[in-house]
Amino acid sequence: MARIAIGAPRASLSWYGASVSLSFLLASCSSANEAAPGSGSGASSTVIGCANDPRADTYGANMSKVGSAKALTFVLVSASPAPPAINDNTWTLKVLDASGNPLPNATFSAIKTWMPDHGHGAPETPMATANADGTYTVQPLDLFMNGLWQITFTAQAGAVSDSATFSFCIGG
Ligand SMILES: [Cu+2]
């Protein structure tokens, strides 16, 4: 046992050199394999999804969208689940005025769910409920199938009205 332990450092040094040259060999080997046709590794790439769809937003907490009228900004404070996923989702939203101040008394004339490639939305109309901290809880967001979903908020605050759309790829 003791003899093995004493000899180990020198052995591992020489093995280090050996493994470096071995990894070079493996690297050139795997490159050759990737270039070879019919390896089968690319079979799943034929599935059409929205993972790389340029219309889709990348979810992040506090992501924001300036409304089309540039009057209100819609902040997706958080999503549950995060990132948005298939079936039931609940979002926490904040609405800001043009100066960036939160608007706790906004009203939502429409919250629309839509799959642009399928021509339909979710069966239930989402509702926004005001919270004490000035945010709004938005539910139900029943994103019930895979694909690109657009969620459009139209809100009023005083004389100002604006709308913005969040787009997410559900299911890849
Ligand atoms: Cu659909």
C-alpha cells in the first residue's frame, strides 16, 4: 500500500503527458465522426420547433416592453413557472408611466393570449388582479400547447392607453 502511494506523484505526471496527447487523438477522431454522414446524431433536428424563432423573447425576471404608443412600459416582474412553460402559468406584472413610475391603478381592457402560427388563443381570458405592492397578478395563462405564444396586454391609466406583447416559445 505504502509503495503505491509514494510512486503515485511521478506516475500521475507521466500520465498527464500521456492523456494530453490522447485527447488530441480523440479530438481529431470525433471531428472525423461528426463530418461523416449517416451518424444518426442529427435525426432530431428535423423536428420543427420555435426554440430559435426570432419572434420569441428570452425570459428574464423584470423583462420589460415599451408599449406601441410609447406611453406605458409593461414589466414582467416574474413568471411562475420561469421561464414560461406549457399549461398553467401565473405572471406578476408592473405597469410604468413614461417617467418610469409604477401605476398601481391601471385597468386592463384586454389581456390576449395568441398562437400566431395556429390562429388560436387559450380558452380562458386572463385577468389582472392588483396587489398591494403595485404589481398585478395575471392568471390564468393556460399555454396549453407547444409553440410560439404571444401575450398582449392593453392597459389604461388615466387618459393614457397602451399595449405591449410578450412572446415565448413553449416546449422548444
Ligand atoms: Cu396551438
